[in-house]
Amino acid sequence: MTSLITQTNIKNPDDIYQKLIDLHKGLTPEQSQKVNAKLILLLTNHIGDINVIQQAIALAKPR
Amino acid sequence: MTHSGIPVYKKKTYNKPLELQNQSKRHQLVIVGAGPIGLAAALDMALKGYDVLVLTAFEFISAGSKGICYSKQTLDYFDRLGIGERVVEKGVIWNVGKVFSGVQKDPIYQFDMLPIKDQKNPGFVNTQQYHVEDYLCDALENMPNVDIRWGHSLSGLKTKQNGCQLQVSTKDGDYTLETEYLIACDGARSVVRTLMNLTFEGKVFEDNFLIADVKFKQKRPSERWFWFDPPFNPDKSALLHKQPDDVWRLDFQLGWDIDKAEAIKPKNVDPLIKGMLGDDIEYEEEWYSVYTFQCARMQRFIHGRVIFAGDSAHLVSPFGARGANGGFADADNLCWKLDLVLQNNAPEILLESYNQERVMGADENILNSTRSTDFITPKDPFSQSLRDAVLELSLDTDFAPAFINSGRLSMPTPYLGSVLSTEDRDIFHAGPAPGHPCIDAPIQSDNIWLLSSLGGEFMLLHFGQDAPQSQLKTLIFPTDGLAAVRYGADEGTSYLIRPDQVVAARWKSASFQDIEQALNKAMGKG
Ligand SMILES: Cc1cc2nc3c(=O)[nH]c(=O)nc-3n(C[C@H](O)[C@H](O)[C@H](O)COP(=O)(O)OP(=O)(O)OC[C@H]3O[C@@H](n4cnc5c(N)ncnc54)[C@H](O)[C@@H]3O)c2cc1C
């Protein structure tokens, strides 16, 4: 079973962080939520592996 | 014509019970409820030679808006009951479903219900539920061993070790009956269930749907059309589906806080219909009604000598057409087992596999219909965003439409891990595994089908020469036809098929002992 990567896997975290913030600039909370949902769906499909996705869901859950 | 608010399709004859003149005998089998499931179970048992008594509350077949989509698996069962071809002939055959979103003119998604072609029956046939009930009644009324008692309501029940005592109410008074087995097919508000104090747990979906059956002559394709957020019903869903005799099923989501009596007034239904079909549409009302839906099931479907089947045992929302189709699968699963037990050819424990397998079926149907309902009527802001994200992404990507859930239409439930199945010893690269329903295939050019040849008894399906020795009827197929491909068969492959056309076991090479052992297991003797 493939494990979810939890070590650093990107070279430019600050760039990506900014892109995520920029994406939501000027959006209503409603629009923001839909944009996030689209992003989740796109990335989920890219990953494709339900095991990896389940591990991410488990980590994301509020404790 | 209506009767206490229920539209009547066909009047039936009430007969004064002979029991009121003290002519009572003990019955082997009583079925409560002449809905589709009770009638199917009655016909199945009657064809097997049993005397069948059916008690049913009304004196007519109702014409109200109920089930319209019957699945391939149901049609295969109907073929064994002898009404399949009549239903298909009457019905509207459809395989294609289209999904629309917002003001978009073109569908954002399209599906085909029968991905495997070359099977006798189509993926789905649409017909009013009363036609199905009517055809079942016609078949039953021709049989001397069947007694359908219209206008006889079950009103009391005493369960005993070896059967039960029933109290039946008629307009001429009450009487009692004794029976060895009782099949409770008395629907969602089952009186049998209530009398036995059994729970029926699940969840109600807080939404109302207007079901408008209307008649019009406009030419349209025989397809299932589903809309999310159409201009004529903003933020809600709608469905259009064809039935025979120029009748169409229109279904509009209405929301939770509504006045149901207002909603079915023609002046309120008309704008929705014109919005969907165009201002120039000329139509006639068949029947308007408002439904709320729930998903629920009993914990167990068998309680001593009382067996629940159909809506009395489990209830689903209609997206996916899993209600009656699931109920027919109950009847199909139950009747051969009950037959073997009543003949003393199998131990009573065989019936327990009905509980196991059909609870599995009900759970799958509830899971699917709950998921569809959650997609169609998102219940919180995030579900709404996720749903809308899927719909929007469907315009730009190929992967997103797979998430669109406007109802995952009824497919047979594989009985994974069933106590009746013998797990594979040999390696198969294709074909239905144990617990799965048989796949159909043409076996000769002249319209002979594999499933029709199987009939309704335990059988062996063998590919190639030298069929193994066995006491069973054996069907022999060549190793180079479509059947061999569909069953992943080589020279020497055998399948053991149950009477409900579910695979019990399969081998690349089977011995007499292999078959005997698997057969015993499939009959509850393993
Ligand atoms: C709008 C709508 C659309 C649907 N669409 C589909 C679809 O497309 N496909 C599908 O498969 N399913 C569909 N369904 C579900 C389907 O209609 C039901 O699952 C089906 O009717 C269940 O059959 P049943 O025989 O178990 O119960 P019922 O049809 O409810 O029959 C129960 C019978 O028992 C009788 N009865 C009740 N109490 C007593 C008593 N005390 N004594 C004697 N008799 C009694 C009743 O009079 C009735 O005849 C739909 C349902 C609705 C409401």
C-alpha cells in the first residue's frame, strides 16, 4: 500500500502558499468553498489511490 | 375512479370467506399483501406447485404513481415467472440516461445502462407498476392452487413454534387462519411488523418531491433525463422519464417547508411542466402526488416462521429504482429456499441464508440510494459546494462526470461471502464469481439465450466435452462461443448455478465430489 507523503515534497512552499491565498482573493465564503471543493476533486483524481486519500482524510480531521 | 383518495386501476372481487361458516383448514403458506412483491412470491410458489393464499387489504389494483423502472435482473426473474415478455412488450425500453445542469442545453453527462450487449433483456424497461401487478394477477388467476382474497386485511397475529395464527378482518366480520409459514409483503407500513413489535430503523430525507404523471403526445427519445438546478426549478432537481401509453413521469424536488395540498394543485404544477417541456405542451393529468422519502430496514428479515420481503423489510428513496427491484430479488432469493425446506430436501437453516443475502442486498440499496439522495439534495453548505464543484468541473474535465450521482440504477447485489457459496479453488480471469448473478449470452443464432435455458433449478453449466458426472441437469456449451468468453471458460470449466441463477461454485475441472460438496453447501447442508 502506498503511504501518504508527509515529509516535505515541494521545493517552494512559500510560492504554493501564496498561490492558494491568491486563488481566494475577493471571493465570497461561498465561492471560496466551491473553489476549494474543485481543488480537492482535481487533486483527488490526480492521486487516484483511495488508500492515500483516506490517510489524508484521517490526518485532516479535527482532533 | 378513486377509493378513499386512492386512484383505482382495476376493480377486484371480494369474496365472503368460507371461514365465517367455520370451514377452516391449516395452510402451508399465506402471503400478506398483493403488491408487486407479494404477487411475485405467490406466483413463484404457485408455479412450484404450492397452494398459496394471499390476503390483501384493498379490493382493487391501485393506479397511484409508484414504481416505473424495472431492471434487467427483475426481467430475468419475470421470464422465469412467465410474464417477462409481456412486461417487455408493454414497456418502454431504455438504456441511455442524460444529465443536465443549469441553463446548459447539452447534457453534461450521459450513461448506458446495458454496457454488455447481446443479452436477452434490456438494461431497463419502464412501465406503470399497475401493469406489472395486473400481469402477475392474470397469471395467478389462471392457477387453481391460488386464492387471492381482496378486501381481507390482516389484523392480528400470534406466532407459534411451527407457524402462526392470523386474524383477518373483512366487511362481513373477522376470522382466523392457521399457517405454517407467513410471508409479510404488506409494504412500508407493515402491519405484521407492527403487530410483532419489530423495529424499522433508518433516516428520513427532509425533502419533498412532486410526482406528476402526465399524458402528452410530443415525440421525445426514450431516455432518462435528469436536471440539476434547471431554470424551471432553480436550485432544485427534476427528472423526466417515459412510460407506456404516452404517459410521462415528471419528478420535481420541492424542498422541505411546503404545503403539500397546494403543491399538487394544477395551477401550481402547470408552470413546472411548461418550464420543463415548453409553453406549447398540451398534456393531461394522470395523477399528481407529493412524496417524502426514507431509507430504513429491519434488523432481520426472518422471525421464526414469519418472513419479510419487499418494502415491509426495507425502504429506499426512489433514485436508482431499487425499491421494487430489490423486493423482486427478495422473492427470487426466498422462494426456491422455502420450496426445498417445505419439501424436506433442505434443512430449515437454509432460510437463514435468505436473511444473510438479502440484508446484504438491502444494505447495498440503502447505501446507494442514500448517496444519491445526498448528492441530489445536499444537506449542508459544504455538500452543496462539493456537488456544485462536480457539476462545474464536468464541463471542463473528463473525470468529474463520474462523480455525478443522479441515482445509481439498480444492479444485482453480489452475495459476497455467502454461506451458500464455495470459494474459487481455480484461477478465473473472467466470468461471474460465486455469489454473483449469471451473465446472459446468446447460445445459438436463433434467439436462444443462456439464462432462459437455465430455468429455475440447480444446474450445471459445462464448457467443452466430457461433462463431469453429476445428478444435476447439465447444459453443455462450446469453448469458442460468446458464453465461454463471458464465463472465462476453457475446456473442462463447470459452473454450479442456483435456482435463482446465482453462481454457487465454479471450477476449471470439477470432480463428482466437488459438485456434490458444493451442491450440499448451496442447499444449507454444508
Ligand atoms: C414515486 C415512487 C417511484 C418509485 N419508483 C420505483 C422504480 O422506478 N423502481 C422500483 O423498483 N421501485 C420504485 N418504487 C418503489 C416501489 O413502488 C415499491 O418498492 C413497491 O411498491 C414495494 O412493493 P411491496 O409489494 O413490497 O409493497 P406495496 O406495493 O406497498 O404493497 C403492499 C400491499 O400490502 C397490502 N397490505 C398492507 N397492509 C395490509 C394488511 N394489514 N392486510 C392485508 N394487506 C395489507 C397493501 O394493500 C398492498 O397491496 C417507487 C416508489 C414511489 C413511491
